[in-house]
Amino acid sequence: MFNLQNILRENIKNLVPYSSARDEFKGEASVFLDANENSFGSPLATSYNRYPDPMQFKVKTRLSEIKGVPPRNIFLGNGSDEAIDILFRAFCRPGVDNVVIVPPTYGMYEVSAGINDIQIRKVKLTTDYQLDLEGIAEAIDNNTKLIFICSPNNPTGNSINRADIETVLTNFSGLVVIDEAYINYSRQKTFIQELTEYANLVVLHTLSKAWGLAGLRLGMAFASEEIIEVFNKVKPPYNINEASQELALEALQNVEQVNAWIKQTVSEREKLAAELEKLEIIKKVYPSDANFILVKTTDAKGIYNYLVEKGIIVRDRSKVELCEDSLRITIGTPAENESLIVNLKNFLSQR
């Protein structure tokens, strides 16, 4: 049975969070002399001399309308990486606790664990990039606090079997973190609809991918109100700046544009996969529910270096376990994808 208090660190239970000026006063006023800001403005066309809303209420309200989740169940972070780091700092005791990851997967889980002195237990995905449920069960002990599952997975691109994720959620007494950074491109529905079913569920989303806001660094965590309260307790008081909040709110009005880009990306993904499969240097094109394709090649390093010379940058994943000789290719515009195929054919003709 999951109980948040059983896995929360004692120092976090006892933590009195910093109370900012904008926490203490949340109304309207004509004169603000409470936060030691520069009262004269900013040396910019737009003034940013006032501290931003520490809880990003307007952005969360709009996200609530889009995602179908109450604002109280939403955390906004400086990218998903901030949410990942807070999970380690709030729930894992350095040098004592451990977390489970399922490689190949997103690298920041392991980096954040290392920064926070938390042991990582790796349970490799199966050869078809699905969960090894028996392996996960064997890796868990009383000090296992978090299990990270990326779905659709990075770098493999596939979605993880939903029933397997539900099995983990049902049988684990710690937090199960499902990273859905690429869910907009997937055939699988998001797990945020299951928040009321699983008290130990945390779902990560981002505005960096389908929403095209990677430069703003805005990530989201969706969880129970109790878990979100922990995030808000631990985060810096003004973790999302005013400019990012304003631009995010503006972008979130353009759902139709984003949906059109998603549809086009998925269409281009299928076209690119079909073209790649025709090339002799491509041994396998893995199924993808993301905005990228993982391909197994005859010479990943050689192809990568050739493309770099031509000004085309893909990601060499050859050193990643279970991704030997593989390249990860982001879906580009039709013109960019065509350029990639032309250059791959040129590489083949020069062999």
C-alpha cells in the first residue's frame, strides 16, 4: 500500500519553505514596496522589474484546460529536469536509497542520481525494448523509492506496454515516474488520466517537443495534490521567470497550430522510415511513437561523420546499451528529411 509519508525524507517533512513577498500578498495594488525590486522599471521595452508569480497560476490554468487536470495537480519546472531533480532531493536519502531505471533510456535520470548520491539499479529493457517485469521485481528492496519509465522511450522511440506499466504501479510502494515527453506523437494515451487511480503516479510532460518551446525550458509534472505540494515546497521560490510564463501562455493559445505540426511530423516520420528502409546501409528501422526514429546501421560512426561534413547532425547512439550501431534521427521538415536521404544515398554510392 502506497503512503507518501513513508517515502518522504524526514528533513523534507520538517522543511519550512521560503515565503516570498509574492506568496504573502496575492492581490492587486498600485504601489509595491514589499519585495526590494527596482521601482523604476527595466532597461528593456518590456519591464521585468517585478518578481513573477511563484506558482504560475495563469499558465497552470491554461494547461488545466488543455490537459484536463486541475491546476492543483500541476507542477511547472525549469524543464522536466527540475522535476526529476526534485524527486531525488525530496524522496531519496543520499547514500541510503536507490532508484530503478530501465536502459536504454533518458540519461538525466542517472545523472541526477549521481549528483544526489543515490544508487541506480539498472534493469535492461528486453530485446524488443519492453519492461523486464521480473527483473524490476528482483531489483526492488525496502530502500527503492523511485522507478523511472520513459514512454515513448528515448532513444528507442517505442511506447512501453501499458499493461506492464500498470503492473508496476499496482505492485510498487514507491513513486512510479512516467516520462511522457513525446506523448503527443504517440498512439498511446497519456497516463495523466490515471492520476486518480494511482496515488504513486507522477507523469512528466514538456513544452520542448511538440509545442516547440525548447528554448524556454518549461517542463510539467502531474501528480496527486499531496505530491505536488512536495514539489512546491522544495522548488526555488521563483523557478519560472516572467518572460517564460508570458510566452508560454501566448503559445498555449495556439493548440490548432501545434496539432497541425504533430500531424505533419507523424506523416513525415512514416515517409522517412519508408525511405530509410530502402537503403542498404540501414539494417533496421525501429517502430517509433516519437518525433525521432532509431535506426540500426552498417556503419554508424562512418555515416555520422559523413553527415556532419555535409552539415547534417544526427545523434550517434552506438555506445548506448542495446542500441549498438544505431543512429537516432529527429524528424525534420520535408526539405530536411529529403536532404538527409539524398546524403545517405551519396554516402552509399561512395562505398
